[in-house]
Amino acid sequence: MKLIIAIVQDEDAGRLISTLMKQGYGVTKLATTGGFLRAGNTTLLVGVDNERLQAALEIVESICKSRKQIVNPNMTPFDSTMGMSTMAANLEIMVGGATLFVLDVESFKKF
Ligand code: 2BA
């Protein structure tokens, strides 16, 4: 068994959860905050049997879209930790589709 930890944009979370659930996956949704943008995102925990891992990843990939975002470097960790000028120009960054971690599950129990 594997545990997928998927960090996705809030805009994609609803459709992703309902699609995964319709396909019979168990999903837990966490409200999270990105360290760089300090803005809300959504983290999903999805426990899957090994044979269904690939299909779950394909669902995530098909739904989660990359989006451009304009950020003010003065409002990110750049200003304090990366030595950039406080007059730095806005930056265009691409956020998402999804950041995924796939972990081996040693044990899965429900009581
Ligand atoms: P944030 O940390 O808010 O990052 C949002 C986006 O900002 C990132 O999109 C990336 O495009 C940009 N970014 C992040 N750190 C940067 C830096 N040091 N310099 C320049 N640009 C930077 P994604 O890479 O798609 O990440 C989306 C969210 O996924 C992140 O939100 C964070 O919550 C999570 N994430 C990404 N990589 C992670 C990791 N290695 N471990 C844990 N969480 C991660």
C-alpha cells in the first residue's frame, strides 16, 4: 500500500476530491499554507493499494492545472532570506499542478 500526499491548488481541490471518491479512493483533505506564497492550498492524503496507485496519479495529473501567479518578492521569504533588494520587481511564477509525495505504508489499520 502507498500513501499519496498531494499538495494542490484550492481551485482544483473540489473536483479532484469528488473524482477520486467516485472512483472509490479514500481521501482526507487538509487546509494547508504554502511556505513561499504564504497562501492557502489543499493537501490530500490518499491511501491506495499498489495496483491502483498509477490510476490515482493519473486522475491528479488530469485535474490539477498549473497557473501563473504574480508575486511581490517583498512579500515572500525572498526578502529576508535570499538577500534581494526590498525594491525588487514583481515576479511571475508557475504554481502547481500538484506536488506529490508517494510513501510506502508500513501498516494500515482501522479500529
Ligand atoms: P508555496 O511554498 O507557497 O510555493 C508556491 C509556488 O512558489 C511554487 O509552486 C513555486 O512555483 C514557487 N516557489 C516556491 N519556492 C520558491 C523559491 N524558493 N523560489 C522561487 N519560487 C518558489 P509549486 O512548486 O507548484 O508548489 C506549490 C506548493 O506545493 C508550495 O506552495 C508548497 O505548499 C508545496 N510544496 C512544493 N514543494 C514542496 C516540498 N519540496 N516540500 C513540501 N511542500 C512543497
